[in-house]
Amino acid sequence: MPISPTLAEFHQSPTYERRVTSIHPHVDGERGPSSRQISDAVLRALFSLLRNENSLQLGFIMQSMFDILDKLSGWIEKDHCCWLAQRIVDWAQYQYRYVVLTWLVEQLLEIQNSKSVTPVH
């Protein structure tokens, strides 16, 4: 993925002055970013994060994604969850890709004895 113009501009400033354009709600007289533009920006940020992570950071990313999917009942969307897991594996550094699968198996082992079957299963 090519770096976005906003991200390139972000890296030119000194660290203590870095600010990115906020994704804000509609302002009178302005047309805000489309859903597609927001999704693209988020995916570029995730891609950038994943290509520079280590195994511990990747574990934190996986935990955060599981927490969000739990909170939003996102497990119902099986295709989306599979797509997301595939992208994480594709975008992670080669030597850390095992973390995704290991983490998923560990999470499934934790919930294997639950009394009811949930979408996570």
C-alpha cells in the first residue's frame, strides 16, 4: 500500500509537533470524508502498524481486536472476522505471523469449556 499524503506530511514534522488531520463529523459548509475514505485511512493505519510490529505488539493488536469484536458483537459476521484475520496475517512481518494463529488457538482454548456456544466458537 502506498503511503498516504497525510502520513507522508505527518512524518516530516518533528515528533513533538506531529498532528494528523482529524476525521471529524460534518461541519456546516464542508463535505466530510466518505465512509470509504475513512475505511481506507483506518486500513492504511492498520497496515502501517502491522508491518512495523514485533510479536508482543502483535499480541496486543490481536487482544484489542478481540475486545472490540466482543464489544460490538462482531463475531456474528464470520466472513468479516475471517477477512480480518487473513489481512493481519498477510500484513504482519513474516517472522511474527505465527502469533496470529497461536493467539487465536489460545483464545479458543480459554472458552472451550463454556456452557453455551457463542459466535466466537
